[in-house]
Amino acid sequence: MIYDYVIVGAGIAGSSVSYFLHEKEQNKNILILDRHSNCAKGASGAAGAFLSPLLGKPNKLKNLVNKSLIFSTKLYQDIAPSFIIKSGVERIPKNVEDEKKFLSYMEFNDFEYEMKDKGAFFPIGSKVNSFEICQVLSKKSNKKYNYEVKHIQYVDNTWIINDEIKTKKLILTTGADVSLLEEYYYNIRGVWGQRIDVKTSTKVTHNYHKECSISVSENSIDKEGLYTSTIGATHHRFDCNSESYLDCLKKENILDCANFEYTKEVYNNDTQKLLKLASEILDLKDLHVSDIKVGARASSVDFFPMVGKLINAHETISKFPYIINGTHVQKERYACYENLYVLNGVSGRGFVLSPYLASQLVDFIVDEKELEDEITVHRLFTRWVRTKKAKEIVSKEGYLK
């Protein structure tokens, strides 16, 4: 059997792509592959899954995030109303200096807000249940979990995965792991972070965001009269070798990793840090930690997402050798991998960005609608190919032979 589409990665990005493919291509065979035991077991499962506006003066990233926020909030309400808690978010400046910037941004807000003693309250803010949302989005696709994609190859207009699974079109939503294709410009920085679920007798009425985020209490209360809230997240970038890095991405429990900088000590310190930061926002009574999750968010070098086709650097440079010296080549002439697409680099705003980006990607694949320049991978290749590092790689690996 040859699948019409195979999606590698069952986090919020892959699940969102699955949803919109089924909306457009109702009679197609779609398969999702993931190395973990279920959907949302990597960075998506460790995410706080907060939906909150981006503040600041007008710029392209802010426009993208806030446009995505409107789109994604509506989608979640339409398809999974029981898994979104729309209670608003109170944004609080970190310190006196930050408060000056914060107040200067108010005139540029894209959403309704109300000033409070500590900051500003935005009614559009909400939180979703990450696992359940990914389940709903991906429910119509075939799935193969606990499946490690070790290699891919393109033969006779077909992508072959591990010499056994075949598909007409392949979509990579692999987050912090971009090892399936060695393209140096396709540069992802894994930002490791922890979120904690806590039990408290304090009912949190809405979300808060300062140096950390605290979620609204879940509706249910346990037999001890305690509510569940989420506190997140920490941020770590580790300079480690690729073998250790990839090994840890394969583990559902970060503490199962050996020779990695996210040690038990870092793990415990992060928990205490989040509890301290949360205490500076709210006095949470009878507080104890009920669960801890860690994952690596995938961030691009310019903080914009990566959507669309991947450029084949070797073929493009061989075809246009003068491009490495700064000569302009129209992006439409770049050599791309056939029938291969990506959605990546959504960083800490995966649950805000992914549904909107997935809808754009599916329109691009199915209807050939053009993608917005700032989200395509082309921008990264164009910048990289003119760097000193690119020239060294071209020389070393014989791109021009």
C-alpha cells in the first residue's frame, strides 16, 4: 500500500496538519508516525498550551502570532470545546523597567484589554489540554506509534521510509530533531523546558503570565478539595554533541538520558524555580507538585516558523554556483526536494501557531496557494548560502564537483 500522505511527528504541528489534510482530502490515506507511545509525548506534551497575545509594537512576528491566535482559538472552540478553558490572561510586567515598555505597548494592542493593579487582562487568553487536543485533531488519520524513522529516500516519485512504508507526499513535523535530512541552513535550536502540574486549594480564576505562566484551575476538584493548575516554563539551550542530543529526544522521560546536561539537579532546580516565580504572582495555598514534564521546543534562528518545501542546497548551489558570492537567484528557481514538506520552528507558541500554519501548508500542498514569505524555509537558505560557513561546507563537501 502507498499512502497519499505520511506525517512524521504527532505533536501539535503534525496533528494540525492531519486535521486540515482530512478537511481538504477526505478520501486520502493519511498515516502519522511517531517514535513515542502516543501523540503529544514530546515538546507538545510538555507545553503549558497557553494561548496568549504577543505584545509590542507592530512587526511581522507579532502580526503572525496574533492572527494565529484568533484562528487557533476559534478552531479549538469549534472542534474541542471541552478541552479549551477560555478564562482570559493577566499579563504582568517583570520589573519596573519592563513596566515602562509594557505600558508603551498598550496603544498597539490588537485585542481588548482591561488594566489591573499588576498589569493588563486580555479576555482572549485561554489554555487547552495538549494531549486531548492533539487526539481530536489527529483522530481521522492512521497511526503508527513507537516507530522510529531512521532514514528516508525518494525513488520513482515515491518517498520510502525505513525501506518499508511508501507515500506520495511526506510531511516532516519533527520539531527539535531535524536529523532525517542534513541541510545546514535548516537550523533548529532545541530549547529544553519544564512545566509542572500542581495541586492547590486556591482556585485560580484566570491565566497569569509574568516570568512564568500559571493556568486557570481545571474545572474538576479532587477528593481532598484541591484544584489542578499548570506552571511553566523554563528555558535551557545546551551545547552538547548531536548523539546525546538526539538520544534524549527519543526518550519520553528526560531522566532516562545519560551524558546530557539536563541532569537530575537541573530538573529539581527548575521545579523549585517555577514554584518561586509562581509565588511572586499568586499565593497558592496547600501547594504540591503532582506531575512534571520536560521537552525540547524547536526554535529557528530568527524565531519565525519554517513552513513549505525544503531546498536541496547541494543541487541549488551546483546549479547556481555564483549564489555563494552573493549573486541574487530568484527563490522560485531553487531546487527543492520533490513532494517533501515541513512545518517546524514554532518554538514556545506551538498551540497558537500550528493550526494556522498547518492550514496554510495544506492550502499550499493541495491548492498551490502561495505561502507568506516570512514563514517559508527559503529565507533561511538565502541567508545561509552567502555566509563564510556555507563556503567552507561547499568547499569541504564538494558541492561544485
